[in-house]
Amino acid sequence: MFSPPLGESQRGGRAPKVQINPGYLLSMIMEKNTTPAVTHRLGEVIEASTTGFVVQCYRLYGAPPLGCLVRCGDEAPVYGIVHEVTTRSMDPGRHPIPRGEDEATEEGVYLSNPQLNRLLLTEFRAATVGHRHNGTVRRYIAPLPPRIHSFVYQCDEEELQAFSSSLEFIPILLASPTIQAQDDVIASFLRLASAAHPEPERFLVEAGKELAVLLGGQLQRLTSILRRLSP
């Protein structure tokens, strides 16, 4: 976290006057006072490393959207951004086959074949972008990965607003070799985060400025991301 900007020293030998940036102060207050809320539980961690984790959802097709901020673990929460969602057969050796030739709707396929809920599963992968230590949000990779079977929750608007009050974690997404669609993930996260802020358009403008600094010399990529931020 950067230190708050200081005012210039005044003449006459007097002590320098300290001026605290209101935005910086608000960010610190939100980080200290915003504790993880018990929200909708999505599933459990089934694979984890220091850079990311895989979650198996409790419900078929129960994954959060691309770019969603999730939290896992109760004692030492780790934050991740969803970058891939997969639905597949539980048995790697068995592939789904067409079942809806005589069905009028797709929903009818599942109603006529209730066993599909036990034969198929939905997973999602999240890139680690921060953690909480001593009640404060740290927007960098945690010292240790989350434990297997850690509960995973979708962050609510208050927690999302607090986490996205600073975008210092964006370089993690830009540099991650495991995220196949980095630009789409970043744009999706920023769109979701903007909705959690009182002034969504202002948030997106500031995010665009941050990206312009990080992607200096990559005008084509910057333009591509900014286009994805448009409504």
C-alpha cells in the first residue's frame, strides 16, 4: 500500500503540514472495517497452488461468471478471480451423449434424465489476487495456498467494492501464464466491480487510466480491453 501524499514543507522552519488523500483514507477504513461476509457458498477447493485454485461446485452449472471475485477459507481468506469455467463428466472415460431427440426443450432433457446431476459436474478456476491478514486486505499472492476442501464463496457487493478500491493486483492477471483469456477476464472483473461502486463510470475511467500505465506501449491490447468495458 502506498503511503498517503504529504504536503510541501512551509517556510519559516515550521513542521510540514500533512495532507491525507481522502480516497486513500476511505480505502484504509474500508479494509479495516470490512470483514468477510457469509454469503452464498459455491463449492469447495479440490486443487490449489500459490497462484490459483480449482473449485468443484455443489450444483451443476452453479459456477459464478467469468471475472467474478470469490473468497475461499474461513481462517485465512484468499481472494481469487474466476478465469475459467468447465462442465464435464465425473468419469473421464465416459463422455456425454445426445439425449434430447424427443424432447421439446433443453430443460426436458434434464427432467427426463435426473441422473445427469450425478454424472456431470461443474468446476471453475480462479487466479489468486489477494488475501486477508490481520483484518487487512493484501492485494498480492498469499504466502500459502488455500487448503483442500476450503469453502468458497462469491463476494458480495460490499466486499467487492472494498477489494476493488485499489487495482494494484491487476499486474498479477496481466502476467499470469495460466489465464488463457486475460483481456476478457480483466474486462469482466472491472464491469462487475464497477456495479458495486457508487459511481460506476468514474470507476471505469480510473481503471482505464491504470491500465494505460500498465500497458504502456501495447496500444492495441489496451484498446481491446477498453472496448470490452463499454456497456
